[in-house]
Amino acid sequence: QPTTIGHYLAVRLAQAGVKHHFVVPGDYNLGLLDKLQYNNYLEEVNCANELNCAFAAEGYARANGIAACVVTYSVGAFTAFDGIGGAYAEDLPVILISGSPNTNDIGSSHLLHHTLGTHDFSYQYEMAKKITCAAVSIQRPTEAPRLIDYAIKMALLKKKPVYIEVPTNVASQPCAAPGPASLITEPETSNQEYLQMAVDISAKIVNGKQKPVLLAGPKLRSFKAESAFLELANSLNCSVAVMPNAKSFFPESHPNYAGIYWGQASTLGAESIINWSDCIICAGTTFTDYSSNGWTSLPPKANVLHVDVDRVTVSDAEFGGVLLRDFLHELAKKVKANNASVVEYKRIRPESLEIPMENPKAALNRKEIIRQVQNLVNQETTLFVDTGDSWFGGMRITLPEKARFEIEMQWGHIGWSVPSAFGYAIGAPKRNVVVFVGDGSFQETVQEVSQMVRLNLPIIMFLINNRGYTIEVEIHDGPYNRIKNWDYAAIVEAFNAGEGHAKGFRVGNGHELAEAIRQAKENSQGPTLIECNIDQDDCSKELINWGHNVGAANGKPPAKE
Ligand SMILES: C/C(NCc1cnc(C)nc1N)=C(/S)[C@H](O)COP(=O)(O)OP(=O)(O)O
Ligand SMILES: [Mg+2]
């Protein structure tokens, strides 16, 4: 039976796997929100602002594989764009839906609110094209099915955000009924001929090497290649290192796990085994200034076999149309076991340094926080680490089987972790969500703690209060890196407003921290924020080294004219 465009969109979102949509209402999208709500496919989740709305959707996509957020024109979409840029950078398919002016106003003499005060209403759609893999604007209702299907299909195929603009008078227009889900969920397949060629050539090379190893990259998760990577690790039986933004994408409990490869911030001797190898299979890896520790840790090119999301580069050949998970799965069948790197690793693996327990009454320090959080982490834990020394602290947490780790190293937006963890918790209600977030980061997106209160989400946040922007201090210091201190524990209480179950603690030593964690574990009805006060100079040496390397890279003078 005929339906409406809003209902069509709701069905397609549900068919794509969206169960919740994150929203900030505005008069350009209210009719659409009614339609999205008027069905039992989707549950509406309100956010305090559009940046957090987009980041909540990004976090939901980390848990659920796809997400949607709905905002109003310009004043909503513009800040959502910041979170959408992050979703693009992190390969997360977030569907950004924005209301927009009535189609009759386009080309008319009308000037409208929430616009630049001109007659041009196309600027938002033009901007959206730059930060999505597909952008559509439904100016003619009859085009809605085609445009909606195209955008959602692209999000699923490319694992990138898309943009759907819905003028305020379009959502309630009649529309053909949506077709089968397969029209939008058809997965991409590898070119079989090139796949076999790539696998045969690569297997010959790998089997001819003395000491191959594997390096896991951040794209393994979005492109659903973690299990194929594990298959290859098991059949090759070599050492496996992971990039810092691929932590937990290979189980750290696996006997062949060899740590995080991140230059001097590497763990467990990973850098030594990568440098020792004569064949590094880089699966879904990207090397940026941040993830290569300021260009100081790049695997020797001559030894690299690079497997990207849809192509394989090996010696001087490039095989396009070969999907990451297919290649890894097929290669696993063709390689011979070669545990030379495992034998070598046993020789070079550094002693795992147990962090000694601090005197419980001594002033709290970074290491004691890591030691106690280590004891909190279990198989159901997902640990979020925000941009800051939290990255380096989080890298030192050893993850038990099935524990997950979430980082935003490509976009690197401070404050991302609070709304992203909120959205993730909606998408993965059975996970124990734990957040490491710095004081500076927390100040960017604190509002979404109130939504955690509203939805009774037992997220535990360790707020590392070192009185300022310590990463920036190490990259390049100045008065601008000092920030106004807040009473963080009190803010969280304020979000309760007499009815919530949030708890806030300010801790200054190991004893107080242990007590706060004990209470946090008991608080199943709401978020718990533990403000950990540490000395502003108490940061990891890895951060200091990393900060100097990145600072040097930033400061490189322009090439000679
Ligand atoms: C200001 C900035 N980066 C610049 C920046 C500025 N604005 C946005 C949105 N994202 C960014 N990364 C960064 S890393 C601060 O040191 C973060 O401070 P905090 O959260 O307190 O963590 P640390 O103290 O451990 O560094
Ligand atoms: Mg700080």
C-alpha cells in the first residue's frame, strides 16, 4: 500500500540495520521525526547538541555497524558536520539526515531562518558532498526512493557517512512502498580472477620468506576482516603486532600477540619484531603522522605486503577489486606455517612490567590509575580512550579475550569519547563501557553525560585531571594550554537534577580511587564519573617522545622555492 517518504526512509534505515536514530529536533525536521517515530522499527534518542548527536551516531556505528542522526538545517547540520568528518576519517557509516527549506521557497523571493540570509539554499548539500561518500537532496518527492536507496547502499558499501537532505514539506508526501532489503544491503564481492592471482603471487612470496609477521591495521574492523585476519595468523602461525588504532582487533590473549607497533610508544617489543622481519603483511593499515609516531616508525617498504580494503599491493604489482577479508581468507589457505618470528619473539619479548601497587595514601599518579583500571577490565569491557595522555595510558591496558578498545586516532577530536561512548552503549547494551578522558577533552562534550543519566547507562568515566592540555604542552607549549578547572564531580551530580542516578567522585589517592571504582561497579542505574587528580607533569614518557616527534613534523619548514 502507498506509504510516505518519511515511512520509506524509516523502513530502509531499519533494513540497513539501524535500530536507534539520534536526533536534535528543529522546525525543518519535525514532520520527518514524526514519521520516523511512527513505526516500531526505530527508537528515537535525543542529544543535547548536534556535535554530540553525530558523535553518538559514530559510537553507535562502532557497536552496530551503521547509524543515523537527524538534525535541522544549517544551525544543526554545521556542527554535525564535525562529527561526520570524524565518521569519514574513522570508516564509520553514519547516515546524516537534515531537514531543509520547503521546496516552494527554492528559487522564490523568500528569505528564510536558519539560512545565510540569501536565496541560495544549496550550500549545505554542496558542503556535505565533501565529507560523505554520497550526498542526496530530495527536491522532487518522486525521486525519494531512488535517492534514499542510493545513499544508504553507498554507506553500507563504502563504510563512510552519507547525507540525505529532506525538505520540510517532503516527509509526508506519498511514496511507493520500499522493496526488499537486498536492494540496499547487497555486499560488494571481489573480482575472483584478480583475487586468485593476488593470492597466488602473495603466497609464493610469503612462503619464500624466512621470517614473515602480521601487522593489524584499523580498517580490519569496519571492513569486517578481523576473523579472516585471525585465520591467517593461525595458519601462518607467526607473530602478530597491531597498530595503536587497531588495538583489540586481534586478541591480545592469542599466544602469538606481539604488542602495539608505535615507534618508541610500542609495547611488548612489537617494534623489534617488525624491524627483524623480512616480510610484513600489513592488513588494513594506514600510517599517518600520529600513528607512525611522527614518521619515526614505518615498516621498511621493501618488506611490506600491503593489503588495503579493496586492493593488494605486492612487490610492483597492484591488484584492484580484491576485498581485504576475501584476500586474507584465501591467503590463509595457501601459506605454509612459519613460526620463525614466534621463536625469535620469545627471545626478545621484554619482561611484562607489572605496575607495583602505590601506597594507597600517597598522591594519586597515572600509573596507579592504569593499575586499578587494569583490574576493572574484563571480557565485556569496551575501553574508550580520548585524545590525550589517555591514549598512552590505554595502550598499556592488557585486554582479556573479547574485550574491545575504541580510539579516534585519525580524526583526533578531543571530547569525542563522551558522546561516542554514549552512542556505543545504546548499540551494545551488554558491554561494560569504560572511558579514559582528559579534563580538556571532557569540557568539549560534557552535555552528553546528561543523556547517560536520562537513559540509565552505567558508563564509568575516568576523568584524568592534569590541569590542562598536556599533549599540546608536549607538542608545543604556551599559555593557551592552561584551562579553567571545573568541579567535575559536582557537574555530574547537577545532571541528576533530583531524579538521576549519576555518581561523581573526586579522588586524590589510590585508596579513594579503589573505593570510587567499587561504588562505580555497583552503580548499575547510571553513569559514574571518577575525577582522578594527578600532577600536571605526571604524563607518560611515550607521550613526551611522541609529542616531540609530532611537533618536529609540524614544524618542518616549507620546501625551498
Ligand atoms: C587541545 C588538544 N588538541 C587540539 C584540539 C583542539 N580541538 C579539538 C576539537 N581537537 C583537538 N585535538 C589536546 S590533545 C589537549 O591536550 C587535550 O587535553 P586533555 O583532554 O586534558 O588531555 P591531556 O591533558 O592528556 O592532553
Ligand atoms: Mg588534561
